[in-house]
Amino acid sequence: MLARSSTSRAVAVATGTASRLAPPSIQLRRLATEVPSKDEDASSSSSSSSSPSQPLPAHSAVPLSRLEALRARLASDSPTSLDLISPSSRISMGRTSDARLPAHLRTKIPTGSNFTKIKKDVRSLGLATVCEEARCPNIGECWGGEKGTSTATIMLMGDTCTRACRFCSVKTSRAPTPVDPHEPENVSEAISRWGLGYIVLTSVDRDDMPDGGSQHIASTISRIKSKSPSTLVEALVPDFQGKKHDIERVAKSGLDVFAHNIETVESTTPSVRDRRAGYRQTLEVLRFAKEVRPSLITKTSIMLGCGEEDGEVEQTLQDLRAHGVDVVTLGQYMRPTKRHMKVSAYVDPAKFKHWEERAKELGFLYVASGPLVRSSYRAGEYFIENVIKKRRSEGTNAPHLGSEPSTASRSTSSQPSF
């Protein structure tokens, strides 16, 4: 008798547990079918009252009244809260307070055999590219171009930076992993595979290294030149904390174009760049690189849409020319993630055209200005490549400032097509 009672109790507990674990819709269906109707409740109640041996539990009236209320609601045709929602109403999701991306800043999803090949080479050689790390919108155009013109901007010294600029999506850390000693060889191998006449290198800041990584960058450039002597090399380098011997080491490594970005105007520099990067320090780095090697082409880039005023952009262009900078690019800042600083304004393409013309008036060797232009922009590379080759054929080293780019170069630099 005791065993039977224990078994019944166990079955009841298990049944109750399974019932509680069932989805709400199934529980409601069970409740509606298993509990007796109102007439059955009345007959059951009268029979129970005539039988004193089976008294009705005091708490059974509570669930019974709830069930009756539920039945009444289901039987009525009155609209529920869901029925009152207008079909045309929508739930706003995401960053609804941010301005929508203009049509001229939208690009296609990158595809193609050349895109796949470059991606495979980058992965197999363990290289990092700024195209991926900085989420460049031009990756489809650069990686997916025709054979011999498709290229990737290789990022040296890993994918983690010691600085944390508010606009940049590259990972940051105070102590990144050590640099790969085989990277110079791997980079030169990748470039020889692609067979390019012009290659762009960039790098993260490595303030954790005594020389800021200058020796590693110089070794990579030297290795490229020894393996592909005809390849022209542009390097977008750190400021090396303004240390002149490190700047000189890179400038004299065989480099053809020395690039270091000023990023924004002086007033917004503290809120846009890392505190260790300075507007005046950038100008001095560019000036000193030209001083130690006058034949070197110097290059920088400005982002618009960071809260700058037109007068400040004008002043920045004048400052750059006063420090001997040859090439400048201007592009639209685009917020990579919601953790980064917001876009203050999406600048109209006509404004970019205005700054292109103004920069030419100031005497820059080459100007690329457009919403999707980035510091390593292919149209600019073609023009600079032709300039360098022309100088070599003429045996001249001095930069021909104020030279006009070809019509084709002008049209592609100001408004790239995708």
C-alpha cells in the first residue's frame, strides 16, 4: 500500500513538472480542455456538497474564476492590444538618431576572382591589411581590380595598435603581441606574386617598441626593393613620437613616398586623435622627412565631417604646403561602429571638389578629393607612379610642385565610381 502511494505521488509530481515545462500555448490548451465547463462545475459542486466525505478545497475557487474570465475573453469579439496596432506602424531599431548614409557613400559587396586571390594570399602568408582592419569602403575596387592593378594595402607589425584614435577601428592594446620577424620576407613574397608596379604599406603605432618599429618598417622596404627593384613603395608610417633618427631611418630605406596623416584640423585633433598624436608633431614629421631626403615625395590625408570649419580646412592646407607636403587627399569620415565618434556632417561632393581646386591653387603636386577617397587611393597611386618614373627618366629629383594631373586622373580622383 505504501509503495503504491509513493508511485502515484511520483507520477503526479512528474506530470506536474512536465506541464509546467510545456510552452504557454500548450498549457492554455490543456487548461481549457481538462478543466470542466461551468455546468459541469455546478453539478460537480452540488454532488461534492452532498458528500461530506470529499470537501472542496478552499483555494479551488481562485483558478476557477480565472479560467471563467479567460473563457469570456476568448469568446468575445472585442479587439485586443495587438489588433489596435496599425499595419503601417513600424518599430524603429538601430541608431535612429544618426543621419542616414547618403547614396554616394554606399558601395557594392566585394566579389570577383582577383578579390578572392588577394584574400587567399593575405591569409596564407599571415599578413594584415588596413583594407580589412580599418573597414575601407574601397576594398572591392582595390582588391577586385584587373590583374596587375588589383592591390591591397598591407599593414605591418600586426593588427593591434598601441594608440586609440576615436575614428579608427583597428584594435588597440598597451602591449600588443611581438612583431613577426618573418614579416619582411612574407610581404616581399606577396608583392612579387601580385606583380605590381606600385605598392602601399601602412602600419600600426608601436609605442611599446624602443624605436617605434622603424627598423622593422625599413627592413621590409629594403626587402621589397631587393626582390622587386622596379616596384615603387609608398609607406604610411607612424610619427615615432617625433624621434628624428627613427624618421630618418625610414626616409632613407629606399622609400619612394613618405606618408603620414594629419587626419583633421588643429582644433579637433584632441577629440579625434590619440593624445600622443599632435597636429604640430605631424607637420614636423613630414617636414623633417623631406629635409633628410629632398627627392622624397611626402603625402598626408584629411578627413572631413569631424566638426571642422571651412576656415580651418583652408589653414590646414596652407600649413601642409608651408611644411613641404607634396600630396594631399581629402575624404569623408565614416563611423566604423557605434563605439567610435559620431559623424558631425556628411559633406557634399561639391565641397570636396572645391577643396580639390583650392589645394591645386596652393601648389600641391597631386590632390585626390572625394567622399570615398582614402589615403591609399588608387587613382592617386597611378599619377604619383607616373611622376616618379618621369623624374627618373629625366634624371631629376626635385619635385615639380603645382603640376597638373591628367584629365583622367582628375576625374577619377574627385568622384570614384563603384
